[in-house]
Amino acid sequence: MFVSFMKLRRSNCLEAINDAINNKGIKLLNIGIPEIRHFLYKSKSNAQLLCSELTVPYSSGEQFKRLEGMYFQLHHRIHNSGRPVKLIYQMKEKEVLLAWVTQAYELFVTFEPTVEKNEVISLVNKLLKWIKKEENTFGNVTLPDAPATRNVVGVLVT
């Protein structure tokens, strides 16, 4: 056991593990899309999960549970075996939500409540381009472009 620990220390793996434990998520300011409040991205090819840090309004425990509940409902709806959909756009009083499932990834994004539907698609494309550009940091990710607004199928507006 001690030998394994020493190998981890020599290869700087312990530092990487500590950094990962202390990482609170991707800083939204680094992405440069102020309309996004939070996102959750899951690469299906490598089971990698990326998410942004929790900031206002989701930084309190109560608001985080609300966000988690909204993502859970979107996930349940998008993976409903009786009537699965690939894309959900949802306007709520306090935010706009988007869930999108492709063969390569799943994406859940929360936007400011003033963001329009056609702007959401553009912002998602920008987010996906940022993830693709940073893929060496996160691993090997292959992303198609977001669909055009007119090709959106399975849109649920509530």
C-alpha cells in the first residue's frame, strides 16, 4: 500500500485527485455566455460529466434542490420510454430550460428568464463550441452542431 501511495505522489496524481475533489465546477465567467445560469453535460462515449459551478440563484441549498428537481423532470421526460423526445425547451417564471439528447451527449442548460427560443439555440451552439475547444482539458469529446430552430422536434413549452 505504501508503495502505491509513493507512486501516486511521484506522478503528481495525488495533487490531481485533490484538485478534482476541491473543484466546484466550470466557472461560467470563463465560458463567456452570461445568459447561462448553469449547465450539465454528459459525454456518452466516455461517461464524462461536466457541470458549471453553482452560482446565484442556485447557490443556496433550497435553490439547488429546485434546480435538481427541474433537471430530474427534464431527464425523466426526455428518457420516457413511452414517448421519448430529443429536445425540450421549457419557459418557466424564473428561468428557461433546455434538455437535449444526441447519440454523443446529453445536455441540460438553464438560462436567464429573458432569453428567447431562437437565442437559446445560438447560445447552446456557443457552449458546445467552447466544450469542443476545451476538450483536451476534459477528455476526447465529439460534438455535432445544435439543430436549427426550425428543426426543433419534441419541444415542450410550459
